[in-house]
Amino acid sequence: MKRPWLFALSLSALAALPLFAVTPDEGMWLFTDPPAEAIEAEYGFRLTPEWLEHVQKSAVRFSTGGSGSIVSANGLVMTNHHVAAEVLAKLSTQERDLMANGFLARAQGEELPCPDLELLALWTIEDMTARVNDAVKPDMDDAAAGAARRAEISTIEKEAGERTGLKCEMVTLYQGARYHLYSYKRYTDVRLVFAPEKEAAFFGGDPDNFEYPRYCLDVTFFRIYEDDKPLEPQHFLRWSADGADAGELTFVAGHPGSTERLNTVAHLEFFRDVRYPQTLARLWRREVQLENFSARKDEWRRIAEDDLFGIKNSRKALTGRLEGLNDPAIMGPKLEAERRLKAFVWSNPEHAARWGDAWDQVARAQVAARDMWDLSTVLGGGGSQLYGLARTLVRGADERVKPSSERLREFGDAALPRLEQQLFSPAPIYADLEVDTVKSWLMQISEVLGGSHPLTLKALGGKAPAARAEELVRGSSLLDPEARRALWDGGKAAIDASTEPMIRLAKALDQDGRDLRKRMEDEVDSVQRAAYAKIAEAQFAMLGTSVYPDATFTLRLSYGRIAGYTQDGEEIPPFTQIGGTFERARSRGEVPPYNLPESWIESESRMDKSVPYNFVSTHDIIGGNSGSPVVDSAGEVVGLIFDGNVQSLVGAMAYSDAQARAVSVDSRGIAEALRSVYQADELLAELTGAARD
């Protein structure tokens, strides 16, 4: 039985209350432990196991970093246009720009296969905490304990995959207090069905990103195939023709990326003082470089468009997080909450002996992380696809000869199918963009470490960054997937004999990367995991089990209501209407990013302009929730999450329902656009026909 919940709680009042008590609608909840009593008390609706299973198995996770849902009996999948952008870019050519012009398959035979796209549907969840912890022996230090846990996790994933035929992934919850095995149905034959033009999907562009009101058709549809036939899913979400009303209870099933709500103050201070400022500086720098690159040629603009959008989106989101960490209204309550939990622990000698040193352990890990931070920021390749492939080939040659439990986790047997799908993808890699990316990375290494640092000298190979980038990219055979396959199949002998420039660079830097990784695992990750497990147990002792874990890009359930808010004394209504898009465009002079595509201009006269288009709600979401379905109590789709407002950006650290809002496309707006703008009669019938079965 969960402890009584606390309602009508403002963010500023948190300091007076126990750690992690929640406000109404707060929480990214496990499907195995939803707040059923709280929802019933507040909204009069009772979650059932059948409802939860249906929604869980209808949701999917996109390998591009977002969420989605199965929305028809023929395997139709809905997500955001910006979640699909990477796929659209890979399917585009200079002659066929799907990002700019959109796409509609009017028959299944016209649907486009998507290279290296993977969708995962969570099928089963098992608590493996005891087995993982039993691998740790009493005489082990933190580093040895961490290694033992990692080996046991790899063994469990391998055994479960062989037993079930599913993709099995261990999920660490409460930063190390719980370990759950998530087993997924994996879909790799996924085909594009519909995408609107970017001008409609991202109307308002970067100026309106994280703002409201909005007028965006941020939706894309795919279809899952099995054995070359459309999937007939066991579970899918039916379409709501009527949508939802203001104040109505709705749910979001999605994959929030990461939050730091359970982190200690010392850990958050590391983010505030080191990680976020330095990351923001690099994002700003890369954004300027990509803007300049894009401005030089129309084709370069096209091939860099997805990268530039990602950089801008990350920069804006991270700015919001950093502002939150510098806000006394956020950090003050966290300081007080931590003080209260420590007081609870130290008031009991048994508790103090078991958990009392945890905060000092986390603080020690942050000191170690600061010492390694600069090196860790430059060893990843700076976003270069070719370097990432080269490092995978080099490390794979060394790792695959080991037993699965002894390998780096990304090379364990359970991970290899997805890794090989990415490694051999036929998706294009653009040499011009790679040269720009590698040059930026090499300059970053020099700027961060200094020009005389041994790693800088290895990376530059005696050349200026621009010349070295040209050498590494123009001479690379890794642009060809068959060359990558030959190196993978040839193993260590092929890698050692290779003169491929990216392979040689990856080999030169590999030991540095391995050494740093081991230090991070031993001095930071393992220490934090052990310490946070203690802190979580203290939280459970103080609060019971009503503490939800931080987000981990795994499936969670959020609940809330459709509601407007007040900003600068102005009442912001919850809904916009689809006709308001034209008014917004005209009021901004119909110039980018407020220009509409020709398809919309031509359809204005036949559109029902009163149809609800976008809406805001109190759902607790974060990056990764993009593409999540919004469903009503009947489990029907009423909307599609695509953003949060600017007030929601502190959600990584704390939640408040005063102004923070999730932003969605209304199911009625999607249907109206399909009908009046795109005349996608077959697609619309498939969606709404399912609701009438």
C-alpha cells in the first residue's frame, strides 16, 4: 500500500516537505508500479492490469531517440516528424528531398524501407535485483563490485535472449538500487508511409521551439512488416475521433530520456559548474559551424539539416536545464530535502552505519569525474559517423573473441544484432559533411587538451585539422558498407592489416579510450552506483515505495489533464485551432520559418479551421518522450507529444504544474490535415476505421 499522497503542492513549498513527495500529475512511472490509488483519488479512474498491458505493448521505442505507438491493425506506427527526421534524411537525395517536400505512400507497395531503423515494443519486465547484487561478494571494493555486476548483467541478458528470442536489456533504476530485465519485441523491417513537409511539421522553427501557442503538424507514420507482410499486432491503440476536452484525464506512454531528480546536490553541482557549461559552449560552436556549412550550398544545407536541428534543440534544452540549476527556487528545496533525508539517516545508528557515507561517496565520484571530464569530452569522435564505425570495428575485433560476459557491454551477444544492423547500414554517409564534422572534432581536441597533448598529436598526425580531416575522410573506404562488412568478418587479422585511415586513427586512440573508460567505471560509475543504492534504500525507509525512479529512456507512464496556464498575466488557452496556422503565418509576413507549404495554401478553402490542432497538458515529460501517444481513459489516441514549453525545461531536476506544459498535436488536427491538405483517404480510413471496428 502506498503512503498517502500530497496534493496542491507548489514548487516553492517543497523545502518544507519530505524528499521527493510529489505534486499532482508528477511522475514518470514504471508500468509495474503505477500510482493507481493517486489517480483514482484525484480523477476517479482506476487503472487495471489489462489497460496497462494494452498500452505498454502498443508503445514502441525508436532507435533514433524517440517514442511512438502502433495505431492500426495493420502495423501502422505514429511518431513525430522530428523523431523521423534522421530516417527522412537517409531516404532523401538531391533529387528527392523528403524533409522539404514530404512523402505519402498511397498504396503499401509505395512505402519506403528504412535503413537501420529499429523499433522496440516492451513485452515483459522481470526484477533481477537480487541476482545482480548476489554477484557482489562482501570483500569486493566498489570497482570490483561494479565489474561483477556488469558481468552478471551481460550473462542475464544473453541467457534471457536465448530463452525468449526477444531483445533483452537490463535497466538500472534508482541509480543502482533496482535492476529490471526488459524484454522487447524487435522490429527491423519498418517502412515510411507518410511525412508532411518540414514547413508544416516544424512551423515556427527555432523561434517557436519550446514555446506556446504552437501550430505544428509534427507527425510521421511508418508501418512494421514481418515476413514481408504488414504486422498484425496483438495490441494497438485505436484512434479517437472526438479527441479530449480541457480538464480531461489523459495519459502519456513514452520513453523519457534522462532526469536528475534523485541526484545529490554535489552531483547536480558538477552538472551546473562543469558538464552543462562546457557542453553548451561546444553546442554553440558547432551550431555556428553547421550554419556556415549549410549556407555554402543548397545540397550542403540539405545534408546538414538533421544535424543542425539536433544541435539547436539540444542547445535550447540544455540552456533550460542550466537555468534551473542556477535557480534558488530549484536548488534551495533540493538542499533542504537532502538535509532532511540525511537527518533521518543519522537519527538512527543502524541507518547511519548502513547508509550514512553515501553522500560523501557521490561527492568523491564527482571529484574524479571533474578530473576526467576534459578527456572524456574529446574521445567520442565529435559526431563523426566514420570514426564511430571505425571504433566499433576496432573494438569489435578485440571484444568478440572473449566470452560474452567479459566483453564491453555494447559487444555482448544480446547487443550484436542491433550493432551489426547499424554497422552494415546502406544509408548514405556524406563525405563533405564528414570532413566538416571531423575538422570540428580535431579542433575541439586541440582547444580542450592543448596542441602539445599526446592525444592531440596522435589525432592530428602531424597535419593541420582541415588537412587531417580531408585525409581521414576522402581516403576512407568505410563509406562503403561492404568494406565495413569485410573488416568485421575478417576480425583482428583484418583490422591489424588495414591501412584504412580511420581504422588507423581509431587504433591509435583506442587504448586511451579504454583506459579512460575503466577509470570512469571504477572511480565514478561503480562508486555512484553503490552510493545511490544506499540513498535509495534510505528514501524507501523514509517515504515508502512511492518514489518514482529517474528516467532512463525506457517505457514510463505519465498522467495529467489538458490545461492552459498563465504567463506574464495573460491566460494561455489549452488549444489552438488549425485555422490559426494561416493567421500566424500572415502575421509574421509568411517568411521562414512562418511560411506554409503550397499544399496548405491550396487547401485553405476546404479546411475546417475550427478543428483543435495543438494542445498543452500537465503531463510530466522530458526529451525522449517526443512521439509518445496521448491516450484517454479508454486507451484511445487523442494526441501526440512533440514538445514542452520553456517552463518545462527544468523538468530534468524538478516538476511543477503551475506553468510547465507538454505540447501535443491533437488527433483531430492530424485527421483534418490528412483529409483536407493531403487527401490521404486510405491512411485516414485505416486510422479512423480502427476506431469504428
